Amino acid sequence: MRKLSLPYYLLLLILLLFVSNGLDYFAGSGKAREWQMHRIQRIFLHKEKYLKEKVNRVAEMFSAASEKCVIPEEGLNLLRNVRQKDVTILVYRNDSLCYWSDNSSDYPVAIKADTLNHPLLKLGNAYYASVLQKKEPYTVMGLILIKHIYPYENKYLRNTFNADFHLPSSVGVAKAPVDELYSFPLKNESGINVLYFCFDTYQLKNHPIRNFIPWLCAVFGLLLILFVRKLLYQARSAREKWVIFLAYFVAGVLLRIVMIQWQWPAVLYRTSFFSPAHFAAGHALPSLGDLLLNAVFAFSLAYFLFRHISCRFFLGTGKKLLILQSFLYHLVFVAIAVFLHLLFDSLVIDSDISFEIRNIPDLTVFTFIGLFSIALLFVSVGLIYRRFAEAAANTAISPKVVVSSLVLAMGILPVSRIAGVLSLAVFIFVVSLFIVHSVYYRKRNVGFSFYVILILLFSLYTVVIADRAGWQKEWERGKVIATGLAAEHDPVAELMLGEIAPALASDTLLPLKLQPSVFRYDDLDNYLQRRYFGGYWARYDIQFTICDADDSLLVQPENRMTHCYSFFSDMLNNYGYPLSDTGFYYLNNQNGRISYFGRFRYKVKPRNEETDLFVQITSRQIIEAPGYPELLLDEKTSSALKAEGYAYAKYYKGQLITQSGKYPYSLVDTMFRSGEEFALKRIDNFQHIVFRPSADNLIVLSKPVSTFFEKLTAFSYVFIFYFLSAAFFLLFTSTGIIESAFKRTFRNRIQYSMIFLLLLSLFLLGGGAVYFSLRQYNARHTEALKEKMQSVYFELYRYVHKEKSLSPDWASPGFSNPDELLAEISNMFYCDINLYDRRGFLIATSRPEIFHRHLAGNLMHPDAYREMQFLHRAEFIQKEQTGTLSYFSAYVPLRNNAGEFLAYLNLPYFTRQNQLAADISNLIVALVNIYLLLVLLSVSLAVLLSRQITLPLRMIQERMAQVKLDRKSEPIDYPGMDEIAGLVNEYNRMVIALEQSAELLARSERELAWREMARQIAHEIRNPLTPMKLSIQHLQRAWEDKSPHFDDLLRRTASTLAEQIDILSYIAASFSSFASIPQGKAEPFNLVDILRSTALLFEGNESARIQLELNGLEEALVMADKEQISRVLTNLVKNALQAIPSDRKGIVVLEIRKTNEGFRIMVADNGVGIPEEMQGRLFQPNFTTKTTGMGLGLAISKRIIEHAGGKIWFETQPGKGTQFYITLPALQNGQ
């Protein structure tokens, strides 16, 4: 894949700035809303056209039907399909409703004249746009949902618009423009304004298109980091890198200060991700989003320091000074680790984010962002610590000193008194040891297994700390809940009292029942209980007291008389707290029960005397009454039920008075007694938070402790999350590691094939297990619903079996209406009950508040109506939905003793829907957890088995790699009798044959080498012998000719002969050196000192500048012959100087770097380079690129470096220069 260059990065960054600013301007100017309104107008017209087609089709079908209000299956399917498009079709015959496509709202059962004149209708819980089509005697009304308008909102009920409109619920709907708001009309096909969408200024400018800007900001930040990384890669010197790094650091810090201080950019800080409501930890970390940004910034700094910047950790060379610095560095590292540990604690404890990782449904994206941020910060410290360890390894500091410094620095942990100190200490120690070992004892690059082990360690640490801090969070939360329970409030009861109070105060029948001539207390009590205090109030004892101004009251158990008004006034003054303007009071009488009190005054005829009704409401003892459906609670009341997830009990004077949940509490509080206000006890694998608010009252909150299996599951989730994150990061930064992990080797093919087959098997088995478990679970609940339906049926039959018909006006001696009867049976069987007549209209219900609040329509579900009315089913069970709450609903026809139809009996099972949903969720979570562990176990086994299978092959590979012609290769002893045994036997045979061939080859090579050497020696000796022979012949002729200059000629000849003899001596010495290079004296020495002395030796050279780059290294210890290495470097620098032409300002660079293999030295020049045809022969002993010399320098250098255990190679560009590289192993433990 082609990498982007710097100009492309800059172009992308600028483009992102323009796009984000353009989107912000587009949204802020209001243009985006106008564009959205045009889009909604098109959608609405399309829906209107679609609806008109369907309405016409339905009208034709009903008109053509032979029976009244009966259409063929095609028509029923059509009505069922329109339900998916937020469209409703109602069919009226003679203006009376006879069929409907859904029952989600209160649709009119009869068409009124004014209904036809309004294109916008408010029906029950929603606004609709209407379309009408008449085909006598039928009228078909089509409704397009505009917006839901529930009386309150909760997790099931939301005031949302039609899903296709994509409008926020805060936008208003009106029939006419609103002056204070921005109003946009919605027109129908006829051009009539159906309604107006009303926006305030904030809504107008806060278009959803702005939601893309935070994502653009994230991409911009990522590209900026990549841009800086590219700059660092292309920087030519250490100074340039430091300038870039410091500029990035300063700019990043300033940017973060501006962002936090001024909440900029505002579009980013308006998101919930940057809301302090989720998490805040001081000014520097005001939100979870800021934590992530700080973590990414810190990680980028650490990564740049690790990869690109040369850091000098140690000053001086004294051993004591180095040890002191090592200790101080470790002190800093440990202090940072403690800070991060405390930050992790704060993230878990001081946030509303769930870190109970074993509970999948409770996890949110914030959970994983929090874990990712903490992991980034710890990884940042780990990267810096590895660089420190590498710097320590390059000095005289031994690993024992490093570990000792670590242990001493960790001495601050026990005295720091932080929670989880043992886990932190073990984590720091093990990870540090692992890093130190990888630096000091591993000569090769770390592989993927290195990262896997680190991920395992950090996952274990995460789970331990999250579990401990999570329980501390639960402890604090439990104390708050216990305190709330001690206050003895019931938010559901208080909500209902707010609805009861105005109805009770305005009841016109009560004054009639209070008249002395007809007053009977039992009748009054029965009337009030049935009309106002049925259903949920079964968990309370309710007492009614009637008093006028002169009445007295008998107080028990004191058995004394007191003035009625005075008694209740004193009670309210001492214990009463008014509940808003309801007329009811909460009584804080600290008797272990929840108590409320109400006072209502009526004028009673015939003398219009004032008579007071006093209502005393007290919770019953040891009762666990049915829960109240969350569907009927607003968000505020629902959130007030804080004991969710806990079992709890209340004790008063040592006796159990109230309990809730699955824990079996004792009738006495003996096991929970404690002398402290708050105490924590572990009993029966439950953690119990015990709170004693007073001497007589005791509150116990109980929650199961985490099992080992749950912790193991949490570890699996965390490990997979960190593993995928690390793999994704390494994929883009360390391609070599990923390539090695996915290389198409034999072992990898076996490994991945096994993993794939195991994962596929487990996925199919797991998916099948979940599917069949859910199916069985639903079947079991369906069967239980049938049994409950049968019980309800027989109980209801007992009251109505003699009736000829049922209507909303039905009454009996015990019940004034059918709602009261159904409420009585509902409390008996803990279920909700509805009755519908033959037309599908609601007759009665045990939950009238559902219909009074317009949460659901008063019509039977159309599918159930069809099955029961037209297909005559004996029973029918299906899933239905109110808001977003999905539940089972069962139907049966109710008949009298003569077999005549009375009503359709319906049991909607949403009272226990939360419990059913929780049970299903727990079942799925348990199965997923089990299969997740099986997946991890399977992958681990696949890796181990593949390693075991390929172990003999790897052994053969290693032995083959050790095969060398200059030494004897050992055969492999393999005891097996499988296919690999044949391969081993062939290898052993090949080794023997190769040894024989090597001996022959060596002999041939020696003979060839000596012949070549003899030829070269002859050639080199012939050169000085020729002038010697000519000089002697010339001297001989002068002697014979009795030359007068003979003496002078003799001296010159002698000088020439001496000179040529020196040349012969030099030739002999050179070939002797090559033939047998001295072994040298291997000793530890510092390469940095050699480089400095070499650079100093050539510093005065006028033809080129010597540039020394140590990259922060002050000590680079190796084991070799110091003089020979110095000779090699001197030779390379000489060659570099000679390769630079005279017309060029020469630069020779001497550089040393620390690598995983040891140290790498580079000698680079900007000379003419080496021609391609000469590169292959450069290290041959008789080859030279110069006009002088014998070509032995590089050959001797190569032998010296190889003898020291290193390597030498070169890279060249003709015309631009050459770089020679030398690698030497670092000194390990003095060896």
C-alpha cells in the first residue's frame, strides 16, 4: 500500500478543517433545517400518496366483500403491512368502526363531522395527518403518524416523531405558526398546511448534521499525529527530531488547555461523551472525553520518544551515580503508576459508568472508552520504561541493579495506603521484570507473543482493580440506597397519590355516602378501597376515619379518648411532610413502615356541615407484593427505585417487617447485628450492607458475590478487547510483527485451520444453543401464561357465569363496575386483565391507568381480533408492543354457563416483563460467557497443538540452519515411526553425504585458493623484480664500460634495490596478514570511545567534514579486539575520504545506534558511490576500486568483524554516496 507523503497529509488536514467549519456554518445558519424540511415534505407527500393508494384499495375490498366488515386474506395482509410504515388504516361502516390496522392509540369508534374537516388529528397519544375515502356504506380513514405525545416519558415511552422524519423530540407541533418560534409548514397534496414544525433558536441551529463534526475532529486529530510521525521519519538529524517533538508537545499542551478552559470546540463539548455527568476528576479531566484525549496525546508523545527520539537518560559514568539515577527514575515511574492506579480507581468509583464487565447488558461504549484510555496511559509509561531499560543496558548498569532499584522504589507503595496496593505492586514488578528481561536477554526483536503476555498481565490487573473498585462503588451506592430505604418513601405510591388526591377531593358521590341517614362505614370503606385504592395498594393497610368538628377518637392500644382534629393535627405537626399540593402527607414516624396520611373535607347535606375524611396508609408487614409496571412510571419515579439489583429487608425491634428480592432473610435480625452505623457482612455467598438508622430500625441490602467463573468471564472480555485493540494498532505500526504472525508457514496453516474449524463449530453450537434455549424459555413462559389464563378464566367465570352479556355498566353486589372485579382478580393472580366485546372494543381492565393516560389504544389488537372473531380460535398468544415494551399477550373467549359469548379475555403479560426480560438476558449472557471461555480455551489448545505437531519440523529446520560446510553437523535422533521419521532419516543421510561433499569441496577450494594466491603473489612480485633486474643489468654494463660515474650509479642502484626489496617485504607481510589474521585479544571496550578517537584522528582533514552522531549513547560495550576494530573503522573512513571527488564538499558521517542485535555502526560518505558491476566483488581479497593498493583492506575488515561475531555490509547509490554498516553484539552479563 502506498504511503501518503507530507503534502497529502497537509491537504487532508486543511480539507477536514474546511469541511468541519462548513458543516458547522451550514447547521448554524438554519439552512440545514430548511433543507431537512424540504426532505420531510417530500417524504410526507410520498407517504400520503402511498396511503391514498392503500386506502382506496381497502375501500374497494370492503365494498366488494359479501359479508359485513369482512375482507379476503389479501386485504388483511395489506392492513398488516402498512403497520410497518407508521401508517394506520381505520375502516368504518355507517360511520362506526369495524376494522383497524393497529391499536397503538385511541382511535375514534365513530366518525364525527368535525373529524372530516381537519387534516391534523390528535388521537390519544399521537398526532396524525389524515386521509379519507368514502365508498358507501364504508368510510376508510388513513392516518400518517406525525409524533407521539405521551403524558410522560420513560425507557419504553418516548415522544418521538415518525422514524422517517429524523427530528428530535424537542421540536414542537402546532396547527398554526407560533410567533416566538421558527415555524415550518407541512403541506399535503392539495397544498393545504397540515401542521407546523416549531423550532426555537437552539433547535433551529442544532441540526443532526453537527453530529458528524466530532467524528471529523477525531479524524483530524489522528491525521495530525500521523503527520507529525511522518515529519519525524523524514527528519535528517537528531536536532530536527527534537525540534519537531518539542513543537508538537508545546502545541498539544496549549491546545488541551484552550479546549478544557473554554470548552472548545463547543460542538464537541455538547456531546454526552464530554459531559461531566458521566465522569469528572478535577480541572484537568473534566469528562471522559477529555480523559481519552489526554491519554491519546500522552501515548503519542511516548510513542514518538520510543521510536524516533534519542533520549539520554544517564549523566556521568560513575557507578554510584548511575545507580542513584536508576533509583530516582524508578521512583518517578512508580509514582506515575500510582497516579494512574488512583485514576483508574476514580474512573470506576466516581462515574456513572458500569465496569461490571461480566454483565454484558450493563456495558456501554463509555465502559470500553474508559478501559481504552487507562490502557493507553499505562502503555505510555511502559514505552518510556523500555527506553530507560535500553539506556541502562547500554551503560555499566546490570539487570540486578535495575531490579534492585525497582524494588527499593516500590518501597513507597506499602506506606502510600492506597486501595489495591498489592495488585498494583505485583503488576508493576512483573511487567517491569518482563521488560527488563526482553531488553537484557533477548537479542532478537520481540515477537507477537511478547505483546500477548503483556496484554494478559494488564487484563488480569484490570479485572482485579475493576472488581475491587466496583465493589467499593457498590458499597457507597448501597449506603445511599439503605439511607433512602430508611427514609421509608415509596415513589410509586407518591406518584399515584398525586393522581388520587384531585379525584378524591372532587368526588361528588362521597358527600352523599357521608349523610347521617345513609352512612355505613363498611359501605364507605368498600367504595373507597375499590374505586381509589385497588391494585398496587394491596401492599398497604388503609384505614379511613370520618370526623366532624365535635367528634372524639378512641386511641389504641392506650384505650384513651382524644379530640379527633387535635389528634391528627398533632400527628401531622410531629411527623408530617406534605407531598406537593396533593393533600397527602408523608409520615416520618420511624416505625419501620412506610406511612402516608391524607385529609379531605366535604360539605354534607342536609345541613352542609363540614366533615373530614382522614386516610391513613401504612405498609404491611413481611409482604412482597407484585411490582408496578415500569411502563406506568415516569423517568424520575422509575429512577427513584434505587434498590434495583438488590435484595433488601427491614427489621423493626429485631423483627422482620418487610423484604424484597431473592435472598431468604431470617425473621429476626440476629445474624446482622453490629455496633456500627454501617457494616459489611458476607453470609451465604452474599455481601450484606447493614445500616442501623436508629436503635429500633435495621436495613439490610444484599447482593451476590462474584463467582470465580464470573471473574474468569470478565477477564476473557477484557483480554479480547485489549488484544483486538493491540492487534489493530500493530497492524498499522509494526507490520513485521503482524506479517510474522500471519505468515503462511506450515505451523500457521495448521494453527489457523484448527482455530477456524473450532470457532465455526463453537459458533454454530453456541448459536444453536442460544436459539433453542430462548425458544424453550419462551415456550415455558407461554405455557405458564396459559396456566395463568386458565386460573383467571375460572375465577372470572365464577362471577359472571350467569350473565347474558357484559358491558362497562356491569355491576354486582360486591363490585360497582367490571374494572373493580378485574382489579380484585388481578391482585389475586399477579397479572393484568382486559375484557373486549365482540366488536373488539374495551369493556373493562384491571389497569385503567394505561388507557386513561392514553398509553395504549382501547381496541383489541387487530391480529388477535382477526384470529378470535373470524377464525374462531379457542386461544391465541402473540407478542405485542406498547411503546418499545414488547410482551406476551394471551386471548380466550369468555362464555357463560350456557356457552354464550360474553367477552374476549386478554392477559397482557407486561407486569412481569422486566423480570422475564432479565431472565432471558441472564440466560443469553450465561451461554455467551460459557462459549467465550470455550473459544479462548479452543484457540489456546489449537496454538499448543499446532506447536506440538510442528515441533519435529522446527527441530529439523533449526538443525538445517546449523548446517555449515566448515564444521561437522550432528544427525537428529527421532524415536518416532511416522512420516516425520522418514524426513529425519533423509536429513541424516543428507548430512553424511554433505559432510563428504564438503570435505571434497574444501580441498578443491583450498587448491583453487592457493593457485589464485600463487598467481596473485607472482603478479605482485613480478612488478618490483623487473626494475631490479634492469637496474643490475645497467650497473653491470657500466662496470664493464668502466664508466666514470660508476660510483654514483652504484649508489642509485643500491637505493633502488633497497626500495624494491621493501616493496617485496610489504607484499609478503600483506599476504601473510590475510592468510592468517591474528586472533587478537578479545576484551570488553566502549565503541563510543573508538568512534570518538577515529573522528578526532581525521578531524583536521580539509577535503571533508567528519560528523559524529552518537544518538544519546554514552556507552556501547562489546567484546572484541579493540585495536582490530579501530583498524577497521580507520580503513573505512580512509576509503570514504578517497571516494569523495575533489569538486565536492565532502561529508563523512560516523553514527552508532542501539538495536535488538546489539550496536550498529554506519560510516557514510557523499562520494561517487560504487558502480553496480563492482558491488558483488567488493569484499574479495584481490579486488580494489582504487588505482593503488592490493584490494586486501575490505577483505581483512570483513574477516575481523566476522571473527568478532558481527556483520559488515554496504548500501550505495552511484554518484550520491555509500554507507557501510557494521553490527556487533552487545556485551551480555560481562560476556
